[in-house]
Amino acid sequence: MYHTHATPWPDGKPPAEAYCDEDQRLAILAAHGTDAMVDDPELQGIASLAARICHAPMAMVTLVEEERQLFLARTGLEARETPRSTSFCAHAMLGAESLVIRDAREDARFADNPLVTGEPHVRFYAGHPLVSSEGAPLGALCVIDTVPRADGLTEIQRETLVVLAKSVMRRISQQRLGATAEKAVNLRENYLQRMIDSVPGIAWSADAAGNFDYINPQWTELTGLPAPRTLTDWQAAVHPEDWENAAGAFQRALDSDTPFEYEWRLKLADGDYRWMLSRAVKSPVGNGETRWFGTVIEIDRQRRLSEARDLLANELSHRIKNIFAVVSGLIAIRARGKPEVAEFADALNQAIRALSAAHNHVRPGNAESPGTLSGLLADLLAPYGSARDGRFSIGGPGIAISPRAATPLALIFHELATNSAKYGALSCPEGHVTVVVEEAGPDGNEICVTWDESARSCDIPEAGEHEGFGSRLLRMAVEGQLGGTFERRHSEDGLSVTITVPRTSIES
């Protein structure tokens, strides 16, 4: 496996046997991309320093290829390469230590070498192997003299050659890592470009000021227009009714550096319009710079389905309201002239009005009601006066109520209000009802509603009196439908009811 890091090969360790195989070695050599490093200034400086320290007229950074040895840097020699068959470095690179030839004429390996018998008349050679991080022998850093050296190199010269060879490998490895990183970046950019160009929506990028410098081919395919360069260029493709608001929203996002999201209609090449959802965010891209990246995704089908569902929901809601009115009217007609059922009819009508009030809080498109538990309580208690009259007060956060929860909540508090009007605080002028809505439980995952009746001078019934049906209704609604609990407490000062339900039962 090829290494993608620059961990140096250990000193004094021969190259890895597996990478001495010529095919493997040449593959590693090619991976370094060293052709681009010929006459590299840093390597040239190393070669010159090695020559000076070793008092040698020639020094080279050599890479041994299949047919030649290439000099990435050299001093004292004109040739840029020589045949591999004459290479001293091809021998040096296979060792664990520096190869030192005191007199090449007396070494059987080199005595007949053309570089010894002819120009440049090599006599002394010292080369330290250049080994890749995998252990592949690549070449050598060498110094050459035209006169023999019986004493070879001094200790300091040997150490310097080793240190400089490490510097050579570090530089070569940096080149390899840089080339590898650049290749990886180019590959990722190519993949990303293909991905962006293949997505079904429009993708774009712009500078910090909102000048567009890229938009994928989907723009032209959909609109038939050239890619926009400024915000104004988009106007030709945006529905006239949407342009001013959409452009204004985008400009505000540019000015405030906040994410942009807007729905508008895009004009297609055939003149038709489609609803689009446009999003954009500003992101840092390095060097202290930021850019905008955005998408435009078609939502026409979802938008039209949503509009159709809203239309149907509004129609059903209107019919339900009519049903409440019809049922209430039928009860009044049937009870007319029948005093024996008047009380029952009145109680039933009040319950229907409570359900109608609950429906108002959750019906689609209702802008009159806040759709909260506190708002529902206010509507249910409205027949008994107002908060300004001092008859009741409602406090707490505005907890949103769902359609599923609206009906049982209406039944619960209608029952409490009815009982209070008959027997409790709302049955006498001095009475007062305080309702407090609170968040409870860990992380506010429960809603607690406390219903307190203050009626010291009123005729409060004894515990258990007039509450059989009411208790059953409360238990059914609170426990059965909302999954909560309730507690009723009587005292000399009045009545207190505590209802606790999971937040999800009310809001979901």
C-alpha cells in the first residue's frame, strides 16, 4: 500500500525487500512526481552545500529510473542524466548506510565503468540512499571527486551527508504529498461538479456581495435564459407578482448575513410558471472570505396539493360550524313549550357552544383566535363575564392546542365552568375563578392547569355532592383522551382542581 504521509524511513535500515522489486519500486518513484522537481532551488542548495562540506567538485541528487539516472539537482557536472548501467547511485540506494568508494579504479564493480575510464574520470564516490516512506529505494545524494581519497569522508562529512539526504527526502515527500493532495482535490471537485450538475434543482454560488459566478445547467434547461450574474438578472424568470417581495427578501438576507428562504414562481422556457422554494446560506471559504451558496427546488406539486387540502379543510370546517348551529337550533325548537326539558336543553346547548368554541381554535385559516389553551379558556368563560369584571383571571404561557386535544379540553373546562356557575364561585357576585396554565415536569414536558375557585360566602357543595357525572366526565377526558391526571380539592375558601397532562397530548 502506498503511504500518503511523510514518515521517513528509519536510519540504518536497508530498503524494504518488497519494494526492491523493480515494478513496485518504479511505481513508488512515479508516485512522487519528481519530473516537476528538476532544478528545484531547494534541492540545488542541498547539492551545493554537500559539495562544499565534502570538498568535492561534484555533487548530485540522483533518482534511478528504469533506463537512466536523472539528476534533480547537480553541481560541477553539465549532464542532466546518464545511463542507469553506469550509475554508482543504483548501488548506493540499496544499502543501509552511505556507500563510500575511495578509488573506483580498485573496485571491481566500477573499474571498467565508462564514468571511471572516461569523463568525468570518477575516482572517489560517496552516496547516501534516498528511501521512500514505504521503504522503496529511489536514488542517492552523492558527492564525486576526480582524485582518490584514501581516508574517504571525515566523521562530520558523513553525518552531514546523512542529514542532507534526509532533507532531500523530506522535500521529495512534500512534492509527493502536494501532488497527491492536489489530485485528490481535483478529483473531489470533479465529483462535486458532476453531482451539482446532475441534481434536478438549480444550484448556484455568489460572492459576499451577491454577484453570481456559478449556476448549474438546470437554470438554462428550465428557463432558456443565460446564467444570471446579478440579482436583477433573475427578474426575467420570476413571476411579476413575486419579484418585488422575493428580491427584497434576498437583499435583506445579503445585508444582514442571515439565511434566505422564500417561495416564488419561476417562469419556464415554455411560458408556464412553477412554484419554487429558494434557499441560501452564507459560509466561510477560507482566507477570511465568505460566499453564498443556494438552491432553487421545485415545489409546485406540493404547493398545489397543500392549497387543495386547505380548500377542502376550510370547506369541511365551514360545514362543521353549520352543523353545530343546526343542532343547537333543533334543540331549541324541540324544547320550546316543554318546560320539563328546558334545563337539559339549555345545558346541552351550552356544551355544543363549548365544542363550537373549541373548533374555532383549531379550524384552518382562523385568524381571530390565537389557537392556545389560554385563548380557549377565555372563550369558554366569556359567557360568565370578562376578566375586567373581576369574575375570573387566566394566566400562563400561550400553549398551542391541536385539533385532537381541542374537544376534550373544551368538555373539561366547560364542565368546570358550568358547575361553578351553578354551585361555585361563578354563582355568586363575590366569587372569583383563577386559572393558571404552567409548564411542569422535566424539561417542561407536562402542562399543569390549576382551576381555583374563591367563594367564601357562596354555597359551596359538600365533597361528592353534584359531582358524580362531572367527575366521570373529567376522568374520561383527562385520563382516557389526554393521558393525564386530575385532582379535586374542596376547602372552606372554595374549590381547587389540578389537571396535569403530557405536553404532547395537547400540542400534537
